[in-house]
Amino acid sequence: LKRSFAVPCLAVLASQETAANMTVSEQMFFPIRELSTYQGSKWTIKGRVTSRAPMRTFQQRNGTGQGMVFHVELLDKEGGEIRASFFNEAAEKLYDLMEVGKCFTLSKGSVRIANKQYNTCKHRYELVFDKMCQVDPVEDDSSIDTVKFAIENIRSVQGKTLPCSVDICGIITAADPPIAFESKDKKALVKRQLTIADDSAFSLMVTIWGDRAQKDDSVFQGNPVVAMKGVLVKEWQGGRSGSLMEAGSMVLSPSDMPEAEKVLEWWKMGGNEQTITFISQTTGVPGGGRVAGKNADAMEMKKLSEQVLGEQEMYSVYCRLASVQLRKKDEVQPLCYIACLEPKEGNKLPCNRRVDENGFCATCQKAGKVAPRLNLRCRFDDASAHFWVTTFHPAAEKVLSLTAPEVQQLEQESREVCESRLKEAYYGEVMQVHLRAKPDNYNGETRTNISCVAALPVPVREHSRIMLKEIDELLAKSWA
């Protein structure tokens, strides 16, 4: 009996040993989507880092000095995603290790309810790790995706409870120039606003930041498809606007993505001519136009140029391009200049200063990357009057419907042909021009300097609605 009993016992032991070995090598990791505060810290997960935010510092609550923190988003093979934050010693130790795209096992962290004001991940909870955490790199796991999108159409965004986080895929219909500024705590920031439309015939303004905003303007031209993950949507000026957070993802012209193929097909088959509802502002213009500053007409802008402002102000005017200054005192005015595109220190935006005939930039003190840029003196007209303004590169390309390299080539071929081509844009489609008025000093005299910083074509149908609304307002005032 002992002998016959011993054989199955050995088999059981061997089976248990095999199971134990499998637990070590093919461990049954806890699914990310099932994590909650009920598990405490008795879990181990395995996931891929799909995004990583920069390290930032903060003031410790106990007054002991500055702390540090960074966060990542993790994706496992079941498709579960969660945000994980690493503080102080853990942050210092793991920041360089946890690169985007690599796989890790993680344990000895705590679970807490996610703060949706800052966390764009769809998981109800988030993870927090301190110096006691256990994080180990592992071999790449092909069963875990590199990024996971849960695309929603933009029409559905207007019905969501705010704030909310969404993944979207659409066409870039407008891209503003990057803007560098300082935050309240004197931190240098760069942002760029994009307008994105999809096949639901709705569009949304999304702000991108940092390195994404500093990509070359050409990347956003030509109405490319873009997929964004983790767009935080909030209420802004009566509409809904999005912001792609640091931990989010942005993929331009994504391949092997059915949603991207679908929206591109819609755009090519007539979506570019469709009336699109812009949900980011109640006074917005479908297809990407949006009000920047106070509404004004040409007469108001003409009067404003004769006044002295105390501070900078922004204005928006619906008008048409009437002419471009081609000569000054019988001298031919150059339309383009060669600009330095080397990044500035601090914000990495292109220098844009004029270079000499050898390509040397006096500001950057070197000869680097250059490109032609437009700098025009334009006259805009509406029914009330006309006004002249300096029109910078991005806006100049819009009002002429020509790029700077195209204008440069026309100038080189024939000035007469170039001027004839420019005149084709006169009194064309209605434009919404965004004007910056600021106090300036010229020969010791303070005056108001007005320049055009952006311009967008206005769809005829929407402009008609705007004018009808203005007529109704005028009639209401006359009856009052």
C-alpha cells in the first residue's frame, strides 16, 4: 500500500512544482482593469508604458522642501489601462528606466480613486508608488499593444458631462502658429491650437503643448489625419475645448487604423465642402474659424490706429483682401525674406530672424536651417471702410492662398507674373482676420501698432448666418 500510494504522491508533487515554476515564469498577473481599492497592495501587474509625463517638482506639504513626481500610463495584454504616479525616491530612481514602449512588472503600490481633473485615463482608479515599490523591467511582450485608442466621434463630445477625457480621430482643418509664454510660476510654455473635424460633421479646438506644439508648421498643413488619445475636454467661453495632456498620445497620418481610413475617405468624398458645426465656442465658425478677441469692423480698426492704447488687445474682423503693397515710393517691395529656422533657447520655437546672403543669422550667431517667409503690407476692406496692416507669414499665406516658396519662385521667374498672380486673390472670399493691436514707440512717439497674426476663410453659409444675426440685433435695438 505504501508503494502504490507513493507513486501518485510524487506525481502530485511534480505537478505542484511545475505549477510553481509557471507562476514564476508565466505568472498570473492581476488584470489592470480589475484593480480597485479592495485589493490593497496585494497585486502584481505587467504592462507596457504607453506614455510618460516629464518630471516635475512641487512644494512638500510638511514644509521639508521640494518633492518630485512623474507619471506614466500602463497597458496590459487584456487592454486595461491605468495611470501610475511615482513620487520622490521612486521618481528619481525610475524616471530614466521607465521609457515609453518598454514592459515592466509592478507591485507594492497603492490604489486610489482617479482625479479626473488631471487624469485622462478611463480607469476609475490610479496607482501611486513610493520608495517601497517593486518595479522590474521584463522582456518585450508582443501580446501587449503599443497604444490603444477608444475613438469617439466629436458629435458625442457635446453631450458628455465635463470635464471628460476622449480619444478622437479627425482631419486637421486649421492650425494656429505656436505661441510661447510664461505661466504664473514663471515656467516657459509653448502651445498651439488645432481645429479637428471628423465624419460626424462636428469640429473641436484642441490645444497641444511642448514638443508637439513646436513641430514644423508643414506637419499640420494639407489637412492631415490625426489620432489623439487622452484629450481633456472642458467648458470654455460657452463652448467645449480640448487639451492634449502630457500623458496623452498624438499620431499624425496613422496607418492600419480603420477610423483614420474612414475619416480620410469622408473628407475626400465631400467632407471638406460640408458645413461643419464648431462646438468649441458658441460664436465659432464651422470648419475651424473662431473668434479671437473683440469683434470689430474696418472703420473701428481705422480709428483705433489713430488712438493710443494702454495695453495689447486682440480683434476679429470679417473682410476681404483688397490689395498688397507692391511698391513704396516707386521702389519694388520684396514680398519674401529668408528666415532663420534654428530653435530659440528656452522655448525651441524657430528664430524667424532675417539672415544675410550667406545664410548667417546675427541673432543665433550661426548659419543654420533657413526658409522663405512672407511679410506683407495688406489692405483689407469691408462695407464700412478699409485699413492697412502688416500681415505676418501664416496669415499672409492664408489670404494669398499661396505658400512662401511659391511666392518666392514666382518672384524669381517674373515680378510681373508674380504681381498678376497676387491680384487674383483681391476681393476673393471673405476672411476672418485676427488682429493684434499694441502700443509701440516710433522715433520717441507712442503709437498703436496693428498687425494681422492669423486669417481663416469663412464659409459663405455661416457668414450669412452671422450677418442675419447682426441684422436682428440692429432691428431689436431700433424697436427698443
